[in-house]
Amino acid sequence: MARYDYTSIGFITFDCLGRPVGEIPAGGGTAFIPQIDIAVSGAAGAAVVAAAKHGLKCLAVGGVGDDLMADWVLNRMAQFGIDISLMQRCAGVGTSTSIILTRADGSRPALHMRGATGAFAVSDDSLDQMLDATVVHLGGVGLMDRMDGEPSARLFAEAKRRGALTTVDVFAAAEKDLANVVGLLPYTDYFLPSIEEARVLSGLEDIEDVARFFLDRGVTCCILTLGENGAYYRHANGDRFLMPAFDIQMVCSCGCGDAFNAGIATGLVHGMDPETMVRFAQATSALNATGLGSQAGVRSFEHTQAFTATPTRRSAVSLPRLVA
């Protein structure tokens, strides 16, 4: 039996969030808002906290700075029972930090300092602990200056050699970012980008073409998150389906994709079938969106499982070839 259910490696941030923000005051003016909060976020940080809330035994791997935000991030993860023994304090840089300006509709423009995410690197002497997990996740590919490219590909090749299930999420702003991803794909069981990120990386538009692009490069299964239109599952064995999103009142979209990734990991650990797993992941993402900040609305495995009975909304996505 593996030491951990879930190892989450990569982008871990301190977020300060406020809502609802309609506009930034001119000059030195002040705007009053009813809610401000702080959260651990990032493609690895938000995922590992949500997974811990689901009861998974978790290890967090990433970098924080030598500042007060680092203390809070580490303490907060430890409060959820997450093993932080492989978190690195990176001298001379700040903890990756975002200021999130959440609008009334849940959208959230952000100001971000990259900080320690670009400064940490995995050492070979940590692999025995890090990769002793049922699921190994790499979150925030494209933001990890010292880990992106060959180091991450080498890490995932070793994770697969040791028998772990591997999941990947990305930060993609341009097609050139594919260079940081392509080496990982042959060692990736579940590739979990948003449709926007996947379209940027592939240069393609059609959802099925986008998924096939990554399957052709070695991914075993591609699950594209589609926002309010749900999620599209496409496996190398030919299985595919569209899972609708849940009908909720959006508070904040921050961390929804990362919560989805935690739901996938939870489903894998619990041996769920693909449709049950993706529905559970959708429920995790939906609950995330009902609070301010990453994982705010995620409570427990039982609560998320019960939420899967909530009605879903009709998707605007049409995939006629699914029935061909």
C-alpha cells in the first residue's frame, strides 16, 4: 500500500480575495466591500487542500518564500493534515501571491507575483517519499521555471515506473507553452486542462479535435473542463462522454479547475467508474464555487458525494459525433 493517496507538486500560492469588486477607485480612493478572505490556492495548493478535505492522505511539494505568507500557507496546509515535509523555503524570493478581485458574477481578475513557484526544484533524494503515492499530480506546468520541461518529464517517467497514476494541469498562455508540456504527455494518465488552455496549446478549436491532439501525443485520458458547460472525457480506449455542470449560484470561480482535479484524484483512490468519477469532480468544482476562494465550499467526501444528486444544467456544447 502506498504511503500517500495523493502527492500534489507545483504551483502553491497565498491568495487574498475580496468581493464583490465593481471597479478600482481612482487615485487614492477607497471602495468598501462586504467580504475579504485568504486561502491557499494554485494548481497544486488548491487541489491538495480539497483532496485533504475529502479525506485523502496528502503530501504537498512546492516552494514558498521567506516571508509571512509562507508561514501562513504552511500552517494552513498542516491544519488539514497535509504532510508539508517536502515543502521548500526558497531564500531571497517571496511566496507566490495573488490579489483576487472577485466580481459579482464570480469572475476574478487577479494580480499575481510568481515568487517561489519558479524557484523550487525536486531533488533525487526526495523521490522515494514523493512518489510513494497512489496518485501523483503536477499542477501549474508553465509556471515552474526550474521544474518545467525535462525535469518534470523525468520525474513523471519515474512516477510511472513506480506504478503511480499521474495527473497534470497546466498554465497555458500561448502555443509556445506546449514545449513545457509535451515531454510529460507519454507519462500522463489524466491530462486535465481547461478548454481555453487546451485550445491555446493545440492551436485547435473543436473539442474532440483538441482531445485527440493530446491523446496522439501519449496521454491515456484527456478530461477538458468546460466551465458552465461541464467536462468532456476522452480516453485512449475510445470511451468518451460529456458530463454537464451543476446548477449553482456562483460566488467565486477561483480554484474551480483545481478542485475538479482533487475530485478526479479522489475518484481514482476510491475506484470510481469514469462517469461517477467525473461527476464527483464536477461536484467538487461546483462546491468550490459556492464560497470565496479556493476550496471554500468543499467540506468533506460525504458532503460532496451527497451534492452529486443536485440537478445539472443543460450544456450549450453540442457534440454530434459522440453518437455517431
